[in-house]
Amino acid sequence: MAKAKTAGKPASGTRKQTHSNAGEILLETRLTREQQLEVFRWMVVNREFDNKISLLYRRGLVIGAAFSSLGQEASSCASCYAVGKDDIIAPMIRNAGATLVKGLPPRDFLANYMYRTNSPTGGRDGNTHMGDLRYGIIAPISMLGCSIALCSGFVLAARMRGEKRVALTWIGEGSTSTGEFHEDVNFAAVMKAPLVVIIENNQYAYSTPVSGQCAAERFADKAIGYGIKHAVTIDGNDANAVYEATKTAVDRARAGEGTQLFEVLTYRRKGHAEHDPAKYVPKELQEYWEGRDPLVRYGAYLKELGYIDDDGIAEMTAKIRADIEAAEEWVMQQPKPDPDTVLQGVYAPERHPAHMDDAHLYEKKYR
């Protein structure tokens, strides 16, 4: 007589399905149906915003550099979705999605690109190098790696005040080869700063491929040198996987487990900026990553679950495009900075009170 199978036990040789058939997206997630649709919506906002910036740049309406996050929307939006309202983020040039998810209105972001006085920088900057602490956003820094130190200082100060705030920042795989990265991550780890660092491995540091600047098999492996545990490498074009990895890291940092670091594999589908045609990228590599588009994959997954259909995606996209068009119209009506104010905010009108006793600093022979 055959032995009965244990109830609930899968048949021998079968494996539990971990990813969807459509989109190959992680199935096990803490995100509800509504939250997954919201993450998808933010990814569409990110892409449509980038598309608008690209068009404005070609029309000569963006004077500075224009940076695109095409292909990296899941990495930015899903990770930022995992932080709390009182947490802070320090985005880089390809994290426009995170800036939008954290609360900065698209029209304010657009106003900064188009150097208007009512933008976060008052028209002093013409791209993504702006932040707004009202929303918990620290501005991107051109000296790559510096945001890690700023985040550490912010959350260590918060800890001294008894606040359990966490900071989240991103860094490109190329930037992990800089001395600034090493010093700042080492400091954060030693101080057990409640900080999460995401290494965005988008395959190129400007025009230098991964193989040309680092011999490590995985960038996540760098974490062990700083005593950082739980470092993993995940699919950065899978929004659920990015959210889960970030949420786990944020929770660990908030619980006192110190600095967290992990790597996301993704791809920058345009050049370093709009002026860079990226002719150095092999055609086969470009085609491979275009086939792993994060929006297409997540959309297919949501449709497979019955959370949305093609008409729903089209309606959502049309509404977002209309909102961005309205934002552009509003920005075009806003004033540009007065040239006579160019020195405002650059030099202090008088000594800072902390230096009132340092007279020697202001004597001519010391200047």
C-alpha cells in the first residue's frame, strides 16, 4: 500500500515559484496591491519627467546638463518608497524618481532645470543639483561619495537628539573606487550610523565599463571590508526586489544594526548626460538591457495579477503626461533670476557670531 503524502508538503522535485511568469518580478513582497500600483505610478512619473527634460534640452530651454534615469526607475522609486516620512535621502544625478517620491513637486524640479527664481536653488543651478530639507532631500554633490558623509552626520545628530531617523543614499559603481567612498563608508560603519547605501551598478562609469575600473566579482563584496553584514546583489530592475531589500536594510539601520549596503544591477540606457551619445556601448548590451525595461516588466507583472490592464496603464500615463505639461506651462510663466542678485547668497554680509573673537582671521596679513 502506497504511503500517503504529508498534507501541505509539495511533491518531490517541485519548487516554490518565487517570481511571476510575466516580468520575472519577485512575488513575495510586503507591498499591498495599492502600494504596488503606487510604486508603478511613480516609475511612470519618473520616466515621463525624464522624457520632458530631454525634450526641453533639445529645444534649448535647459541650459545646463540634463541627466536621464531611463532604465533605472525601479532602483530610485522602489527604494525611496521604503523609507519613512521623517527619514532623509541624498539622491545622485540619476535618482530623479527618488526626489519625486520623497515629495518634491514635479513643477519645482522642472523650475530648477529651467533656472527659475522659485525653484529650490532660486535659479542658481540648472539641473538635478538641488535639494529641499522640507521634504528631507539633501542635494546631489559633484564630488562623488560626499553624500555618504553628509548623511552620516545628519543621522548621527538625529541619534544624539533621540530620533530614530534613517538616511538613504545611492552611489554609482564607478564611484565606489574613489577614496571619498572608502573614507565615508568606513566612518559610517565604525559609528554605526543608521544609513543605507545603495550601489547602483548601471554598467558604466561615464564611458568606462565595469571591467575597466574594478576587479571585484560583485560590488556588494566591498561591504565585508567595513564590517557591514547582509550585503547582497539584487535585480535592480525588479521593483519588488528593490523595495524588499531597501525596506529590510532600513529596518535594520533603524533598529541599531548600523550602516547597511547592497548592490542593484541595472543599466543606464542613455549616455552620462543628454550630450553623450554613448557610442562606446556595444549594441548587444544595449539590446539586452532594453529587453529588461523595469516599467515593461512591472507592468506585465501587475497585469498578470489582474491589478491593472492596458487601458488602465494608458489612462495613468496620459494623466501623468497632462500633469507634467501643466507643470511646464506654469514654469514658463515664472521669472528668471535678476543678474543684479548674482552675488546674493555667496558672501556673508558680516562675520558669523561664532567668529566674533577670531579677529586675527580677518586681519589683512592672514588673508
